Amino acid sequence: MMGQGTARRAIAAGAFAAAVAVASAALAAIAAPASAQTARPSAAALIAGAKRTPLDKFEVRDELRGLTVETWLKQMFGARPIAWRASSCRESANGHAMIASPICVLALVRYPAGVAFELGIGFDAKAARPQDHPNAMWGRVVIRGRHCDFLRHPDRMHEMQLALEEMVKAGGQCQ
């Protein structure tokens, strides 16, 4: 049999343990959303976010307004397959960093003669849902794995379509 003092200490210890458990659960609930915000989205979520990115976000010419990236690429490249992949992107030109995006999606369109167009869409890695916050877009022309041209704006990329066809006709020569 327990004495009154021992019983009081046992009740106090139980109350303390319950308070610690409640406090731990509250801290876990508070911390969970913060850790969820910093988790990298799945590749599928990032690719879907890139495809639905509105070109309007990048102050494009009138004929491109109202288009999403996916619609625009299909309009430019027709039935050519587009290979999408989530990545992290770093681009430099002439020794200067042009792009440093820890969360991005690349869309690759291949032509004959080793000519390819690659579109990159960077996302805000600090946002709660990065796939909903595109913050950069760039394009580049690659011929047989070597960089040929770097494009910083959708208007320039749109103009590049005819040049890509000419590069193919020239047997994969950079123009």
C-alpha cells in the first residue's frame, strides 16, 4: 500500500508525463507543416506545374498571351515528341552563371542531324508548393551535345523555330 505522499508524487508524475505528451504532440503538429513545405515535390508534380505555366508570367508578345507552356510547345513543334524531366539546373555562358535553379523542369525536343531545343523552367524552391511558383524560363539550342545558342525569353525562343529548321537543313550547323 502507498502512503499519501507517494500517491501525490505518482499523480504529479502522471500529470507531468501527460503535459509533456500534449506539448510534444503540439510541437509535432506545428513542425509538420514546416517540414512539408521544404520537401521537394515529386517529378510528376513539377512536370505538371511546368506544363501549366502561363507564358503571360514572362511578359510575352500578344500572340503568346493566354498560352501555357505545354500548349505553346505543341504549337511550335507540332507532333514532335517532347521529353519532360524534373531536375536541378545550372547554366553558364562565357564563364558567367546564367541560371542557378535548384528545382526545375527541362523539356527536350529533338530534330534530325543532332539538333535539339531544350526549354528550362525554374521554380521558387522557398515556396510552400514550388510547382505553383515558376520564376524563370530559358531555352537553348544544342547540336550534337554542344551548346549553340542560349535564349532568355519566350519571344526569342518563339522566333528560333525557323532557325532550328535551317540548322537541320544545314546538316546540324550552328547559325
